[in-house]
Amino acid sequence: MSETLSASEGAVPAVSIVVPVRNEAENVAPLIAEIDAALAGRWSYEIIYVNDGSTDATGDRLLELMKTRSNLRQIRHAQSCGQSSAVRTGVRAARGEVVATLDGDGQNDPAFLPSLISAIESGGSRVGLAAGQRVGRQDTGFKKFQSRAANGIRNAILKDGTRDTGCGLKGFRRDVFLALPYFDGLHRFLPALVRREGFEIVYVDVKDRPRRSGVSNYGFFDRLWVGIMDLAGVWWLIRRKKATPVATEVK
């Protein structure tokens, strides 16, 4: 693949990396360096940070880095709108046909991005999502219990075949994501919604890492009692899905 092409040069990147972030000033520079190390020389890419209403120095750190990294972009929400909204903002702004996402706290290792991107490229039109599945999670015992319970109930109801929908490491084609119905909490149900559209999913085991600094700003949808209405809504969407008609224009 071609070497890194910067956004300022006007070249359209093959891949867009979207990072939703809120109050992660100390984690910005190290994570961007790791993304560069994982992708440089393999794909032309851009990095889009969606600054979801940060009140710390996150925006300033990004502006400083943007002076020397022409493929780094920052999109700022005037106020925090949540992780699903931040991801969607980033995907809508993305110029690459393939998009990969990861959380901005450093727990997602960018070294796994090439596996996700390659899975989408090699899968062609039949694969709609490459989903990271965490092993060795670096969370408290109570949070891991909550996540296991929520994932188990979600899988039993939606039958999406996914053991971990909360991992931020994901890859997909931009057009597939933007065709999905949007709602707050969408990022937690991507496997079920992608399957609903008739696409296959590839799973990639990824290693979880401890947070570098700061405190968690996202992740509350791990709690089943917060996401129960979303679960019911996605179940309804799946039940109401009709086969897409094969249509041709008659001339």
C-alpha cells in the first residue's frame, strides 16, 4: 500500500481512524504515536479525533500536534453528546472508504488496527464489520461481571454471536455504518445491526491494557439497566427487517 498521505495535501486516504475522546489530554500524544507506528507505510490514512466537549487541555494538545501532523484532524462537539454521537460524527467526516475506531484512553492497543483493516479489505462486499474481542480485560471485577451479564443477555435476545460488543476496536466500510439506523448507544449493537443488513462479521481477539491516566468518561452502557430500552429497540428493528428487494432500472 502507499505511504502516509496527509489531509492537507488533498490526497484521499484509504483508511480513516476515528477516536472519540473526552478529557483525555494526557493520553492524546502517546496514542497518536502508536497509531502512526501501526499504520505508517502500510496504508494512506488520516486520524480523526472527535473531541466530545472536553473541559481539560485535550483540544489544546491536539492543536499542537496538528501543527506537525498534516493527517491529524480534530472535530469538536460544543458539549458532550456521548460516545455513539462522537463515533458517528467522526465517520461522517471520514474520507477513507474503510474506517477503524478505538477508544481514546489507551486501553485499546493500536497494534491490532492492521488486523481489523485487513479483515475488511480481504472480506470484500460480504464482510461488514471486523470486531475486536477483548482478552485479559483490565477492569474491576464488578465491571467485568456487569459486562458478562449484559453481553450474555444481549446475545441470548439478539443472537448476534458476539461475546464482547463493548470493545472500541472495530473496522468497517464507511457506507455500511452510515446506512445503519442511528440512536444513542448504537456502538454497543453494531454486530446485531450489521447482521441485520445481511453482512458477515469477522472477529479479532485483542489484548486489553490498563488506562494510562485519567478516569473513564464512557462505558456506562455496560450496565444492563441503562441499555435495556436500547436492547428492546434493536430486537424490534431485527424483527421488522424485510428482505431488500433486487431492483433494476428498466430502460
